[in-house]
Amino acid sequence: MKKHFEMRFGGTGGQGMMLMGDVTAEAAGIKEGKEILLTKSYGPESRGGACRSELIIDDEKIAYPVVSEPDVVLAMSQKACDSYTGDLAAGGIIIIDSDLVKSVPQRGRSVFSIPITRIAKEVTGKEISANVVALGAVAVLADVLDEEAMKEAVIERFPAKFTEANVQAFEAGAAAAEELVSGQAKKYA
Amino acid sequence: MKKHFEMRFGGTGGQGMMLMGDVTAEAAGIKEGKEILLTKSYGPESRGGACRSELIIDDEKIAYPVVSEPDVVLAMSQKACDSYTGDLAAGGIIIIDSDLVKSVPQRGRSVFSIPITRIAKEVTGKEISANVVALGAVAVLADVLDEEAMKEAVIERFPAKFTEANVQAFEAGAAAAEELVSGQAKKYA
Amino acid sequence: MEKTAYAPEYRVLTGNEAVTLGALAAGMNFFAGYPITPATEIAELASELLPKYGGKYMQMEDELASMAAVIGASFAGSKAMTATSGPGCSLMQENLSYGMLAEVPCVLIDVMRQGPCQGVATMPAQGDIMQSRWGTHGDHPIIVTAPSSVEELYRETARAFNMAEKYRTPVMVLSDAAMAHMSEKIRIPAAEELCITNRKKPDVPKDRNYKPYEADETDIPPMASFGDGYRWFVSGIIHDETGFPATADYEKIAEKLTRIERKIDWNIKEIESYEEYRTDDAEIIIVAIGIVSRVAKGAIDKARKEGVKAGLFRPITLWPFPDEALQKQAAKAKKIITAEMNDGQLSRIVKELDGTDGKIEKVTRNDGALMTADMIYDRIMEVK
Amino acid sequence: MEKTAYAPEYRVLTGNEAVTLGALAAGMNFFAGYPITPATEIAELASELLPKYGGKYMQMEDELASMAAVIGASFAGSKAMTATSGPGCSLMQENLSYGMLAEVPCVLIDVMRQGPCQGVATMPAQGDIMQSRWGTHGDHPIIVTAPSSVEELYRETARAFNMAEKYRTPVMVLSDAAMAHMSEKIRIPAAEELCITNRKKPDVPKDRNYKPYEADETDIPPMASFGDGYRWFVSGIIHDETGFPATADYEKIAEKLTRIERKIDWNIKEIESYEEYRTDDAEIIIVAIGIVSRVAKGAIDKARKEGVKAGLFRPITLWPFPDEALQKQAAKAKKIITAEMNDGQLSRIVKELDGTDGKIEKVTRNDGALMTADMIYDRIMEVK
Amino acid sequence: MKQEEKVDFRLNREYCKACGICTALCPKKAISADDEGKPSMINEEACIMCRLCELRCPDFAIRIGRMQ
Amino acid sequence: MKQEEKVDFRLNREYCKACGICTALCPKKAISADDEGKPSMINEEACIMCRLCELRCPDFAIRIGRMQ
Amino acid sequence: MEQHVFDRLMRDDKLPHMWCRGCGNGIVLQSIIRAIDRTGIDQDKAVIVSGVGCSSRANNYTDFCGLHTTHGRPIAFATGVKMANPELQVIVVTGDGDSTSIGGNHFIQAARRNIDLTVVVFNNSNYGMTGGQYSPTTPVGAFTRTSVYGNIEPAFDVCRLAEGSGATYVARSTTYHVQSLIKYIASGITHKGFSVIDAMCDCPTLFGRINGLGDGAKMIAAWPEKTVSIEKAGTLSADELEEKVIIGEFVNSSRRSEYTEKYARIIEEAQRERADLK
Amino acid sequence: MEQHVFDRLMRDDKLPHMWCRGCGNGIVLQSIIRAIDRTGIDQDKAVIVSGVGCSSRANNYTDFCGLHTTHGRPIAFATGVKMANPELQVIVVTGDGDSTSIGGNHFIQAARRNIDLTVVVFNNSNYGMTGGQYSPTTPVGAFTRTSVYGNIEPAFDVCRLAEGSGATYVARSTTYHVQSLIKYIASGITHKGFSVIDAMCDCPTLFGRINGLGDGAKMIAAWPEKTVSIEKAGTLSADELEEKVIIGEFVNSSRRSEYTEKYARIIEEAQRERADLK
Ligand SMILES: Cc1ncc(C[n+]2csc(CCOP(=O)(O)OP(=O)(O)O)c2C)c(N)n1
Ligand SMILES: Cc1ncc(C[n+]2csc(CCOP(=O)(O)OP(=O)(O)O)c2C)c(N)n1
Ligand code: SF4
Ligand code: SF4
Ligand code: SF4
Ligand code: SF4
Ligand code: SF4
Ligand code: SF4
Ligand SMILES: [Mg+2]
Ligand SMILES: [Mg+2]
């Protein structure tokens, strides 16, 4: 497993990209005991257009709080995909919401297309759960993350009454990712 | 003549002590070409009770703007006399308005008593001219000063219509002082 | 202090959150402020949390009023804080000087952003180092601490309250726009670990004998609170031990001004704080604070791999500055490189020290971006 | 400039009068201020004289507004000034930083009084030396001059306007409560002697091509006035050559901030000013400014009578500081004694200089009274 | 509205942020949001040329006039 | 005023600055300035004990009451 | 054909602007340039001064001289500009926080002096730029980032404050009532003296969202219901008025003369005195 | 026998005070301690906060807790004191310059919040401390050290400003009308909310002298003629009122609740919420 790991969750305001950062940081930092450093879009920047959260995970103290070569980029909108994938690390992966991102700047990178928002709608009835679906997918695809820790972090983040829906969303995301990894994901494509 | 000469004009607000400083500074500094440094009571200090102006005259640049051993102190009120004569230089003189100053802290110093305000009233009809009378006296008694230069400075200080009265007041003051110096001043004593 | 719902062992917090929670842990019960990027979230969190613990949040009309309200609240017995950034700091200077002269325990957080003037509100910088000491007119003491991580922001904010209370003085904490908004995992210390300090109270009878500025051998006068039953007076004019103006008395003026400097100077060993990293055999000492000190370590490690003996001296308190400790390092070092995100303010402080003549090099960045390890590494390799 | 009714050859003037008349002689046509002891008489005289010469006096509601109005007036083409003392200076810092960043010619007179806070309003001090450079957040350039006599107050105030216009920057003049209120005889220089400088105006056509922050090789951009026919924009956010915010562009930020420092640094030889007294063979150098430098001469003369080779180095400009000249003296000297009315601010500046390590002694007085020649003399004899 | 004068509704699509103000507040519902949320003239006949759409567009995106 | 009660007009001469307010504004002219300009009770009979002299003395110099 | 007012008075190269989707600031700005246009003042003699805030970015986009100052101080800067050259037409664009919180003092003092500035307050009831905290004009009970328990601070009535301080032209309108908004701003500009136009506008991103008021279109559509005209207001009881925002022209007076004109007379007098001395 | 109020509430060791002969400040101060005495508030729970100016020295002489702050800021300091401990009775003594010039913003904001402070403005129409420059309350035409051509700045009506900003108790009296002055200050203290008493007083040394108004006694004697009661004012025309100073109680309202009380309710609510979480 890579010692220093960078990830970026990009979308538009309201899609819950900030929350994805929080949950992942909690899972990796508190549950897994790794060092983490999380930054987010801030101020006017975050008030329209693309916004993102960025997480660095490391076994050691993290000195420099800037993600410069992300290993994982999630793009939940076309604009996010356009703005946030240019500096992907060699060997890094891009995860896109296949309904919202029409074109991925191709530079020979692994792209995982998942209809994230559509899955959310189908599983929980609510588009707003898209970020939980995405968390499931990310948990599977970013090998630095532990799926169980992530799920727990999701559960703890919300009031109990949402647990069931969230678990479903998370698992659906994870499943979609698993399928892609095992090359069987044709269902939503 | 003493190279470094310090003088202090003390009285109460409204007696024109500030103006005495200005006129003397003008005479010594501009007309006589000496170096001068003038300070005055300031702020709340000058708004009631005793107030003063202090002038240093020297042939060379004056570094330290504080009068510490005045060679001449004029006291136009009892309070001024009480507060302002303690640090008189050895060999210094005190000039008092004999009607307004009842007692002079005696430490073996030359005191010149002149009924300055009374003279002003007699000569010009106005008490306010007392400071001009005092200037005449000072011009005579402080040997660093030139009587003519002082008189000129007085004349220039006021609008032309006051010239006559001021010259009379000045000369009366000078005369009173001359008499004292020549030991004949019994008239007002 | 009661353990807050916000205080489990480990948490992921932003710098601004850590400051607020650190303050609460230290007993903050009053906050007055005016929003400003990048410090705003401290006010926001305070506005939500303080009333939950019986404390008070006041959003004042500006920074002048914020600092004034903080001081007023402290006189009434509160542990009070404000938080701002450069432009607000500039506005607080006059009342901050009141706090210094009138010896008012209170804490001011300055989350530094790129200056001068409006600068760039969202970009980090370290441009307020000199202002934190010299921003206001006249000589005056202050304590300033400059943490370098979210965890340290928590601890140093708490310590700032303790020092404010102990030394009866305003204490400043310098954060920056980067640390303010990034989250790190921190361990929330137990209340005991923080060792809450409270201001010394007078024990004289409640008549007129209480003199608010009469100090014992510690140089720190006990402080009553308004309403305690003492009737005392305090002035922003230089005052004697009674708190009343001593405007005509040179000796009293000197006594007062000397004592307030002394109460810091003589306690420097307890107040000062610094970190050393790989300095044992270091020939090149990097001096860096806050966020820059973090990347400096990377640069040092890299240089050491190249056989260059580099080390880090990180002042945590900037004022008082850990002179002696640095001089000890300086004596052994061939070169000292100050690394900072401004035009060289830290460098000036280091230059002041005896024993540094001719040894000082600097690397600065003043464009709103973070300094990188490479910038420092390159400089090390240049001067080595 | 038209010779004013107030300009015969020699006059007896107070320091505050000299400042006002010097400003008028240099072309001041706008004053905005708020009364404060011991600077008030500058405002009072300005309020009377300015309208006589078609200029304008504005009494603003506070110092924040005063500095703002001064800057506004300068943009509209005026030669503008304000005058205040420590507390007011602290309040002006934010807008002063606007003047620095937006490169606004204007003059600020600080008549120093005993600080900190309200301090003692009528007592002189030299406690604002560091504030004049570091009072506001972020790095920034400024020119500060510290005259030592009434005559020099006149000349340096006039020169302050010239420098402000030439370098497009705020210039500060440090006076003090003693000089402000004492009168000395001064020679009023003829207009030619003062060499009035006016800001460089743009000569580009009046369309949008005028870029208010585009500098030629002098680093000083020509400056239009509002209403001239150019339509331009200026921001207190760090801006590019067009005056518009350059918030996302590190390079432009660095370019701007570097240029405004450079335009002072590269002209240091023209800006800096200092006096040396009996330094030729001096082994002990007194460094003193303003009123203290006067008594220092007496102390030096006295010491020389005792066979001690003392001399005076008097920085007239404090910022930029005449480094090189002092270093030249320092190289020859055995000891350097800084003498000042504060807790040692000048001393810190001198310590920063290379070549002074271990040589610096100080004598300070910070109780509202003037330093005496004897204090300096005694120190000389102690360290000699 | 006179027949011979046609409404000249120009939208600067680059400026328009699809806020929906113009379409929501057109007194005659002459304009309507397209699938990007940006206005287009759907009923020229209805338009009374009150210009409110232009005046209330926060993004300087609309210019409405008459074509001759 | 009842005969048996005499006016107790006390002046703190150290505090009094001889401003003349009390004497100028005494509605009954019961007090008058002495040669130092400081008030003294000149007409006890006239005094109606309105206490305005005390209330308006800017220097906390007057205390007026009744002697029993 | 005459150029469109946008082309004449806006800086096209600076658009699209930085404001959020549906933000009312753009409407107020548009009203300002239309008002300027209507008064026919010389484009080269107009200076637009702003403070700091979302709204204070307005003069970034206009093609006049523009002075973007410090937070809260635009009126003080503008006072200097106007005094130095009274020929200039000086317009201040400012936020509710900029003008009535940190800048409150300059606001009331300039009103008292009656100096000829036209101040347009972009009143969105919160501090937009810093992320939506309550301001001195936030209604009681409203939620913001610093009033999560509901705001307890009573709001200023900007017009009453202006009037109480001495402003000689005072009016209020909203982004819904654009025509009157333009009219009032134009009157303010033509008026000789201190003019205040309280331009009620919306911050959907922050204030709107946290208070569940919907998007920009919804918020703007709500104005007719929230407001009542000054004429109508006269017929309502205090209780009925409690929740309403009154719009209209509150003060339009020429009784007090303008500051720079009075100062010009001082100059005349002083110069006469000086001439007499010669 | 009961101790005299001077002995109970003044610091005898600080007298005689520093004010000039005939200065009205002493009368206002005396009225304040008599008012405090009348309300019977606990001497140990009263804090008198002042700014900087001649008048701001008032609390040097009183035997309460005293906070002598920076120029213009006493209301802001007082806000902190009162919020921190609402049990304290906080009284602000301030000059016209201190409160309506440099401190104007704090004045209007505290009024808006309706925080329970009692502000007594020692209104002598000039900056006494700095030697007599014009202030925001100097009448038009008056001479001062900075208005040698006659003041051209219109004056604030302190009471109107307070009212326009939201103060819930507003009154004015003069040093001549001491009885009503005491009464209003006492009412201000008892009133729960922000109270302003505009205490018109004289600075004979500076303002009096330069305007030829005579000494303290003359100036104080002139008040009856310069003033008109609020009752009488109602019967006069605007022109007749032009030159008059209206005295009386302008606002005395309990409609709006007090700030610290409202905040106490927030604390209750927040603590309830917190308890609910447990
Ligand atoms: C001295 C200072 N304090 C605080 C700030 C931060 N700040 C910038 S804009 C603003 C408030 C903006 O509110 P408003 O004036 O209503 O404008 P809006 O953004 O709502 O249009 C604040 C508090 C600052 N820039 N400077
Ligand atoms: C920041 C600051 N600016 C200016 C001053 C100078 N100053 C002290 S008191 C004062 C005005 C006093 O006027 P006012 O408040 O009316 O009180 P008064 O002396 O008339 O009673 C001024 C300008 C100061 N101390 N601090
Ligand atoms: S001009 Fe009026 S009617 Fe026509 S589209 Fe625009 S808003 Fe609708
Ligand atoms: S009002 Fe303007 S920005 Fe909004 S949808 Fe219509 S055209 Fe677009
Ligand atoms: S009013 Fe007071 S100070 Fe004035 S004369 Fe009477 S007793 Fe003396
Ligand atoms: S109590 Fe009244 S009547 Fe008697 S002396 Fe005093 S003022 Fe005059
Ligand atoms: S935050 Fe609010 S005020 Fe600022 S641009 Fe967005 S909608 Fe407008
Ligand atoms: S200067 Fe004026 S206000 Fe100050 S104490 Fe003297 S009379 Fe009173
Ligand atoms: Mg706003
Ligand atoms: Mg006053």
C-alpha cells in the first residue's frame, strides 16, 4: 500500500463533496489511525461552480497541506472533471458519475464510470445520497481505505434514522465499484 | 554678558504671559540674531491656575529645551511666585508685580518689586497692558536684552493703532525698572 | 472544566475549530468579534457553542468595538477572546494597547492572510510577525505564540488563556489561512493536561485598600472583577498602583512601564517555547515558524540525505523570542537560514541577536502561496 | 509656490507651526484630521490658513476617516496631509496600509507622546519608531523621517511631500511633544530651495490604455487624478498593473509587492538622510534621533573634553535606515551607544546591522521626561 | 404590439447564470427557461416590451429591443 | 422659614473655585460672593432652602442643610 | 444607433461578474448605471467608491473611475475625493455591513455634514462576503451563520438612521421595483447633498438558503408582499406595519445647503481676508 | 445622621477636581451621583465607564468601579462589561466628541441592540480636552479653534440620533435644570434598555470665551432662554424652534426587550438543546 495517498472529491455546491472529505478523513484518521490532512474549497470559491475537498493520508505526519498529485479523483460534474483531473498522479484513477460527466480528458488513465446519482435515486429515492454511494465506491477503489471503517464513519455521521438508507447507498456504491473492478459492470453503463 | 540665559514669565491665564515670551523671543532671536528657544504652559495646565512662558537665549544652538535655572523670573501672581521661583539661578533676579505678589520666598535673592498692573492702568487705562509694562521692565533688568529691539518687537506685535499706548506702557515699565536699578524707586513702593 | 460533547479523545478538526475548542477547554466564556476571512469560523463556532456552556458571544460592529468588549468583559471576570485577521488586527491596535497597559487578561487570535491592506483574503501568509509586537504606539509587552499544526493551535490557544490569566496580559496566537481551514487529526487533551490557570484574586478586605496595580514580588497584581465588592478604578493613562493617572510623576510612570515589561521578561523561561529538530550536530540551522516549519523538516531530511547537516529551530513563542536557545544553536552553526512567508520579518529578529552576525541567510515567499520544502532545500544547498 | 504672508526670512515658530508652514510651502492643499494632543495645533493652523490659499481643511470624525479622506483627496489630485499622535496613529494603520499598497502620495505627521495607550498626552517620547514601520499587517514599504529641530521639521515636512509625490507613497514625519510646542528661530527657505516635486502624470491618450500601476524603469507608475479624463480603477486588494485585483495570480502578487519595496530600496541614496557629528575619529558612536540627538552633542563635547573620542550618528530618515553609513562608522567604533526615549527600539534596528555584534550599548529613558546630556555622558563614561 | 415590429430578445449565454428571475417575473410569461435554465422567447406576441426582464437580469445578460 | 431652624450653609473653601454660579443663580439672592468670589450666606431669612446652590455647584463645595 | 447603456458604462472585459446565480447585486448595479445614464452626468467626472463586501465589487464592472477601499470606509474616502474636487460626481456603493456596521460612523457623519455623495446601500441583510453572518439590518429571528438560535439584535431602519443623522435625500426600493429604484438613484445623484438609497436585495446563496427562502427568483418575487409603499403605509396601523418594509422617498429636502458649497464660501471669505491684509 | 451623598459616593481624596472654574461637568457629575443615590442601586454593583475628554474624567471622582477607557470607545467597553455580568449597573459618562464623533458608531449600535446601559453625554459643544475644536454638536456659525470662519457643519441632535438608532430611553436637560437632569438620569438608570441623557453643559474656558458668552455663571444662566420644554415645543412653529434646544423626555418605551435578557434566553435554549443531546 502506498505510504502517501492523495484524493480529491470534486463536484458542485450541494452535492456533499465536503462531507465526503469529512467522512473519509474520519475513517482513515480516527478509525484507521492514519495521519490525515483535509482541505476544502473555501469562501466565494465554494459558492457556485466547481468545489472540492482534498484528503491526504499518510503513515507519518503530513507537512505540506496541498494535494498536488492525487491518486484518486472523484468527479461529480463535468466542470469538476475538467478542472480537477489534470494533475492526476501516474497510476491514479478517476471516478466519474457517468450521467453527469460526459467527457473525460483522456491521458491514458483509468477511469471508473459509475452512474452514482442514478444509483442513489434508485436505492434511497434521493439524489442527495449520491455522495454516500460515491463513498462506497471510493472505499472499494482507493485501496488505502478500509471499507468497514468507511461504512462505520458514514453511519456515525448521520442521525440513526438514516442509517439504513445510508448503508444501502454505501453498499450499492461499493458493489458498483466491485463489479467494475472485476470487469463485470455492464448493468448501468 | 552671560552666554546662556534663561528667563521665565509667570502669571495667570489672561495676563499675557505667553505673549511676553513671543515678543522677547522675537527681539532676541530675530532682531538681535541670537539663538532662542521658547516654551509655554500647555493644555489643561494653561487653563487655570498659574501659567508661564520660558525663554532660553544663547549665542549658540540650544540643545535642551528646558529652563532649569532661570536667570530672570517674572511673577505676576502670588501663585506664580510660589511655584516658579524655586529654581532661580544663583545671581538670578525675581521681578514681581508688587500689588499681586504679597510674599516672595526669600532665599537671599534680588527681588525687584514693581506695581506693574497699576502702572499699566495709570498709563494706558487698561490692566491688559501690564504685560507690555513688564516687557519694559524686563528689557531693562535682563541685561541680555536690548531695550530698543524689545520696543520694536512690541510695536510690531500689535496693530498700529495700539503703538502709542504700548510704547508708553513699555517705557513706563522700563523707567520703573531703571529707577529701581539706580536705587531711586520709592514712588510706588 | 466539564468535558464538552465536543471532546472525545481524537478528532478531525480544522485549525479554526481547534482554536475555538481549545479556548473553550481553557475556560473561554466570552467572545466578541467581527467576521473576517479567514478567521470567521472561529466566531461562527463560538456563537453556536458558547451559549451551550453558559458563555456569551457578541458580534460587535467592528474590530475596535470587539477588542473593547473583550477587555470590558475581562474586567467583569470573563475569560474573553476575539479572533481576526490582518486588517482587523490593525484596527484593534489601540485597544490592544489598552489591554497591555491596563494588564487585562485576554486572547487575540490573528489568522494571518496575505497583506498588506486587503491583500488576498483567502491566502496564507506570515506577514504579521512584526505587527504583533509593534503594531501599537509606545513600548509595551505582549506574549505571542505561533503554532504550526491544528493540534498545536488547540493547545497553544488554551495555553494563551492560561498565560493571559497568569501574567495579566493580552496574549496573541498567530494562525494562518492555511492552517485555519485545513483539518488534521488531533488528540484532545484531558482537562488536567491543560492545567487551567485562573487569575490571582485579591485577598485584601473589601474596602478601599485594594490597589489594582500593586504587585507583590511576582510583579503581577491580583485582579478583582467588577462587582466583586471592591471599588476600584482603572485608566488607559499611565497610572500608579491605584489605577489612577500618574501623569505628573516620572517615577511612577517608569515604575509602571518597567514592571509590565519585567513581568514578562523575568518569566521568559516559563513563557517561551520552541522546538528543535535534528539540531544536535547541525551546521545549518533553519529558523521557521508555523506552517513553514513543517516543510522545513522535509527539506532538512532531504539535505541530510545529501550529507548536509541541517536542523530546524522553531520558535513557538515569537514574543518573548527564545533568544538564548537560538543563540546556543547559532554559536555552533555555520549558517542560519530564516524561512518565512513574508519579506523577512523573522530574519530581522534573528539578526538582532548577538552571535548571528554574518551567518544569516534567508528564504522568503510573499505571494500568497505556501512555501515549499524545495525552496528551503534549494537554499540549504546554495549556502551550505 | 506663491510666497505666503507667513514666509519672511526668519521666524520664531513652534514645531507644530513649522510643520504646517512647511507643508503649505510644499504645496499642501488638503488636510484632514482629528484633534489630538500634542498634534492639535497643526490642524488648528491648517484650518485657518488652508482656505486662505484655496486649500481645504476637513475635521473628520476620527482618525480612520482622516486617513481615508487624505487618500481620497490625493486620488483627486490634492497634496494631502494628516497629523496625529500615537493613539491616532494606531487607528490609522489600516488605511495607511491602503496608501502603501495603492501607492498614494500623502503625508502623515506623528507627534509622538508618551505611550502606550493614552500614555501621557503632553509628554514627549520616541516610542513610535517601530510602529511607524510595522504598525500594519503584512509587509509594506514606507518612508519615515525624524527631524530634530523646528527648522528641520519645516524642511523635512516639505521634503516629505516631495518624496510622497516622487515615489507615490505615504511618508511619515515623526515629531514629538517637546518639539511640537517649543519655538525656535528658523530660516524659511525660498521656494526654489525646497524644489517642489509633483507626481508624474500619465501621458498616454485618455482612453482605457492608462494603467495606474504600470511602471517604467523607475518603478514608479505615473498617476492620473480622478476627473482628469482617464477612467481607472484602484483596489486595496493586491492588484496587477491595471489596478484590478490579481487575487489568483501568484506572479502578479509577487510582482506588485516586490516593486513597491524596490521603488524605495533602489532610491535609498536619494531618500536616506543622516547627520554625523565629530565621527571622524570617534571610537564611541552615539546613535540618536530627534530631540535626543541634540543633547547627545553636548554629551559628546563633554566627553571629548575628558579625552573620550565620541561622535554622533543621527539617522534623519528612519525608514529606510541609513545602514551603510552607520555600518561604516560601526566598523571603526569600539562601542555604539543608542540613546532614545523609549525602551530601546532604535537599538534593535542597529543590532540588525551586520558588524555591530557585541558593540551595542544603550541608554533609554521611558518616563515622559526628556533625556538629558548627562545621562548620555554618564553612559559614555561607563562603556568607554 | 404592432405587427411590423418584432421583438429583438438577445441573450448573452455566457453571462447568463440561469437564475430564472427573468422568466419567473416576466409579467406575460413571454419568455421561458430552456433546458439549461436560460431564457428564450417563447411568445413574442405576448411580450409587451416592458423590459423588466432586461432590467431585472442580475447578470447583464439580456438586451431586449425592437427589430425594425 | 421657621424661626427655630437656622440654615446651615457650609462651604468647602478649598474646593470652591469662585465661579459665581451659586450666587448668580440663587433665586433669593440669599448668598453673595465675598472678596475672593466665594459665596457666603448674607440673608438667611431669605433663603428658601431650595438647595439649588448646592445642586448647581460644579465643585462639590456647598452643603446646605438646616441646623436644629 | 446609440450604443446600449451596458456598452457605454460597463467594462465588458470584466464580465461575467463574480456574484452568485440570482444574487440581487447585479440588479442594483444595473439600476445604478441606468440612473447615471438618465442624469446625463459626465462619465469622466464620475467616481464610484466602494468598501469591501460582495456588493462592493460593483465598481469593478463599471467604466468610471473606481475606488475600491477598505471595509467600512468608502464614505470617508469619498468625502476626501469630493472635498478635493467638488466637480466630481461621487457615488458610493456599499453593503449593509459596510455602511451600517463597521462604517456606521462615517455614514451618520457624512449625512450630518450633508456632503454631496450618493450612497447606494446594497442591503441584503447579511455579510455576504464572509459567508453569511448577521448584520445590523438582519431581521429579528432570522438565521445566519452567527445567529443559529435566531437573531436577537433589532435591525436598523437604514432610512430612519439616515434621516435622523441629517441626510437630505433618502429613499428605499427593492430589486423587484427596479423602475423606482432607478428613479430614486437618479434623484439621489441629481440632488445636491447627502443622498441615501436603501436598495433591498437578496443573497440567495447564504441568507436565502439558511432561511429557506428559495432561490433568487423566489426571493425577488417575494418583495411585493414584504413591502408597502410609503403612501399606503400612512394608512396602516403600527402593528400592521411591523413586518413590512416601507418603500418610497422619505426625504427630499433642499433646506440645508451642501457642504462643499459652504466650504467654497469659506475659501472666498478667507481669501478676501487675505487680500485685505495685503 | 445619614452621611451626605458626597461622602458616600464621591472619592474625597480626589477632589478638588481638575475641571476649570465654572465648568459644567461638575454639575452633571453631581446630578449623576444624586440620581444613582435616588435609584438606590448597590454601590458595589455599579460600574462607571468613561472615554477620553475633560468630561470623561468624571469617574475619577466617584466611589464606584470606574473604567477610564480609550477615546470614543466607552460604550463598546461597557457593552463587554454588561454582557459579561448583566447584574452590574453600567453607566457611561462621555463627551459630545467621545460619543458622537469618534464614538458615533458604538453609540448607534448599542442603541440599536437596546443593551441596558445608561449613557450620560456631557454635551459642551466642543472638544474641551484638546483645546476647543468644533464637535458634531457645535452649533452652526459658532467659533472654535478649528472654525475660525464660523462652523459650517450642521450639528447632531443627540436625542434624535439616539432615537433614530433605537434607544428606548432618551431625554435632555441642562445644568441649569438640575432637578430634571437628576430625574432623567435616574429614570435612565432604572430603565431596562439603552438610555441616553443629553446633558447640555458649558465649557466657559474655551467655547464660552471664544464665542463671547461670558463665564460659567453667565453661560448657565442663559439656558432657560435657549431652551424650550418638549411640551411647549409642540406648540411652536418649525421656525420658532430653529434656534431652540428642546428639553424633556423624548422616548421612554418598554416595547423592545433588553439585549442581555434576550441573550439569557438564548443561553437557556442552547443549554436545553445540549441537555437534550445527552
Ligand atoms: C477591517 C475588516 N474587517 C472585516 C473584514 C471582513 N469583511 C469583508 S466584507 C464583510 C462584510 C460584508 O457585508 P456587507 O457590507 O453587507 O456586504 P455584502 O458582502 O453582504 O454585499 C466583512 C465583515 C474586512 N475585510 N476588513
Ligand atoms: C484616538 C484618539 N484621538 C484623539 C484623541 C484626543 N482627544 C482626547 S479628548 C478629545 C475630545 C474631547 O471632546 P469631548 O468628548 O466632547 O469631551 P470634552 O473634553 O469636551 O468633555 C480628543 C479629540 C485621543 N485621546 N485619542
Ligand atoms: S419585455 Fe417584459 S413582457 Fe417582454 S419578455 Fe421581457 S419581461 Fe416579458
Ligand atoms: S435573469 Fe439573466 S441570468 Fe437570470 S436566467 Fe434570466 S438571463 Fe439568465
Ligand atoms: S458654585 Fe461652588 S465653586 Fe462656584 S462659587 Fe459657588 S461654591 Fe464656589
Ligand atoms: S438654598 Fe436656594 S435660596 Fe437658599 S441660598 Fe441656596 S440657592 Fe439660595
Ligand atoms: S454570497 Fe450572497 S451577496 Fe455574495 S454574491 Fe453570493 S448571493 Fe450575492
Ligand atoms: S476646558 Fe472646558 S470642558 Fe474642559 S474642564 Fe475647562 S471648562 Fe470644562
Ligand atoms: Mg450585506
Ligand atoms: Mg465636549
